[in-house]
Amino acid sequence: MSLSSFKFPVSGINKLNLHPTEKKALSAILGYRMINRGDSVIVAVSGGADSVCLLKILYELRKRLNISLTVAHFDHGLRPKEDEKETEFVANLAKRLNLALVCDKATKLTKAPGSSIEEKAREMRYQFFQKAIDENHAQKLALGHNMNDQAETVLMHFLRGTGLTGLSGIPPIRQNCFIRPLIDITRDEIHTYLKQNGASFIIDSSNRETSYLRNKIRLELLPILLDYQPKLVEHLGELAFLSRQETQFIDEEAKKALKKIISNSSKHSLELSLATFNNLSCSIQYRIIRQAIEKIKGNLRKIDIRHIKSIINLVNSDKPQAKANLPENIIVKKIYNMLRFSLGDMIKTDNFSYSINNLGRFQIHEINKTISFTEISKDDFMLSAHSPEEAFLDLDKLKWPLRARNFRTGDKFIPLGINGFKKVKDIFIDNKVPSEERKKIPILVSHDDIVWVYGIRIDDRYKIKQETKRILRCKVE
């Protein structure tokens, strides 16, 4: 199980001469194995109570943990007067503690289409964090999320509709880099700690705005629920912890299953075998879909249960081929016994047609393949392995020039071993050739007759017979 979801038991902390809140933070640091001895840790400090508490606790524990600290502050530029005051406050705090300070300011924070200012602010903040980590050669970056943040996150996910993953809330460790030492500490404990230590902090006025759902939960919903259950914050924190462990177990099982059913994979495309997928339990199927999307997209933002269900419905549909469009240009296609996840639609192949006037080797640029024509003897024909990439035709029945082209609507021929014409489209369907792949298949034409559909069948009228005198070997590679 991932260390980010499991908390190891830690003994002996209660005997240490530390403040109770410092002991809780140390227990989280050691229990979740957030920090290694000798680590360089960047502490994200906004100037608010949580981040000031985080910095003070890590400062008190720095020698015990054998770590070095650097303060990082990001000015979003959304509240000009308050932002400047916070930056000055954090700079003075770092100076008093004799700690290095790295700062940056958002030049222009505007939301991208389909996103919010909050999302853009978060994106820029984490870009700054990553830059601070890289430039300072740090191993970890500490964030001030606490148990109340955890409770609010779980409630917010619950109200929006969620499963175990959403109930897991905020992870104590993310990407083995971002750590949250205060995750088991309540906001009341943080304020008590700061008061007892005479530590000041800045109050962010935007935290009082109920236009944001998180603030609305914090200021309006939680106080009502706490009247029913005073320990609700702790209970929701415990729920997140248990959900996280169970989620991690299911995810790891799904990861093992996903490896077994991937039939093809590239940077922007992933194909799964439905024959195996359909035999898996529903919970594993759901996780595999999430993991497949994450592999292609890089994250799961804007992906919710509706999208997962739409893919499950796609899989269970009677249609042999169907498509689902997900946010941010993720396309999921059911193609017979295969499920393809891709970033955008596959590039369509243009129509092509090449005149073949003689034997030799010719390039088909549109599909990056070559087709060659050689005359062979009957003895060589009898010794040939007859692979799907090649065809053997009665050369005397062919009319030059031949033409190598791709599929056209209405194409038909007499497949080998069948009496009467059959549409090439029906042959494709019978052979479960995906719609977007059909234009990539070369078709060889003599006069007006289709004589070979590459990889599938030759025309029965051009097959090699006992009386055949000359044989044409066609090969695509």
C-alpha cells in the first residue's frame, strides 16, 4: 500500500517536551513518513493562521527532524492592499526566524474558458511551488491544510456527489513531495497554539465571502452540523483516512488489472481488451476507467461519476462501435472488442489512389507503407508462407495499369470462397475493422475490379488455379 495513505504507528512522542499540537504534527510527519532526515523543506506561508502555525511548528521541530527550512510566499494579486500587507508580514516573519524567503507575484490572473479564478490561482500557485522546489533543490514543500479543511473538502465532495475517492479528501502526501503536517490538527487547536505562543497572523477577508462553496460550508453548514455532532470534524477526518486506505487498496488492484488488459498504448492513446474488462468487478472497472483517463489526460480534473457511467454504458451498449466525448477533448470509443481512450480524435486518412504501371516497389505516403509487385514461379508460390500482408494473383487475368487506393463508399467484390458480390464495408464489419481504420487499408484494383483488400481477402476471380501460368505476388509493408 502507498505510504501516502497509510499511517504507521509512532511511539514515544508523548514523552517528549513538546506542545500537544507540536506532538500531533510530529506524529503525522513520522506516521505518514512525510520527511526524511536531512531534507530541505519549503514552507508555503500565506500569512494566515494555518500557515503561520505550520511554520512555527516546523521551526520548533527542525533540529529534532534534522531539516532545513525555506519560506515561500505567493501573491495572487487579487486583493492589492491586503496582498501587499501579507507579503510584508511573511517577509518580516522569515527575517525574525532567520530563514530564507522566496516570493513571487501573479502578473495577471484571468480565468481560462471553462475554469474559475480559483482554479487559475491554484494552478499558478502550484507552478510557483514547483519552481521554488527546483530552484532551491528542496525535497519537500509543506502546506497548511488542517483537519477542518479536510472535513470541509469531504462535505463539499459529498454535496457535489462522490464515491470513495471523493470521501478520501485531502491526501497527507501528494506526489511524494507536497506534505501536510497539520492534517490531523483542528482549526481550534491551531488558534489555541498561536494564542499560547503569542504568534500573530493575517486574516484573509475573502474567507468571509459566502459566494464560494467552501466558505459557505465553513461559515453556514458546519456550525449547524456541529450542533448535532460536536466531534463532526474529527469524524469526517477519520472517514477521509479510512476511505483513503480502502481507495488505495482498490486502486492498486485496478492498476494490476489495467496492465493485463492494455492491448496497445502510446502517449495520447490507450486501448483495452473488453473481453477481459467485462469479466472484472464493477468497482475495478470504475477504477480502471479513471486510471485510463488519467494516463491520457494527466489528471482527473472535470471528470466525475457521470463520465465514468457514460463509459460503462458505452461498454454495455449493443452497438459494436460507439463514442463518448469527455471534457478537455478526451474521446472514448468502443470498437468491437476494444475500448480506446484518446486525446482528441484520431487523424483522418485522406483519400489516395496510385497508378501502378509495372512491377516494382511503390510508396503510399498517406499511410506510410510500401506496396511491392513481383512475378514468382509456381514452385515459389507453393513454398510461400502466405501471410496477411501479401496476396497471390493470376497475373494473366490482371489488366494494367493496376491501382492502389483506399476504401470508397459502394465498393464491392467477390471474396475468395464466396459466390456472389459482397460490399467491402460488410467485410470490414465482419472482420471488426474500426471505422477510422478502414481508410488506411490499401485496396488493389484491376480495371474496375477490386482484386485484393489488404489483410483480409483477394477476389475469387483472380485466385491461383491449376491452369494458372503466371503469378503476381503483392506485398504491403
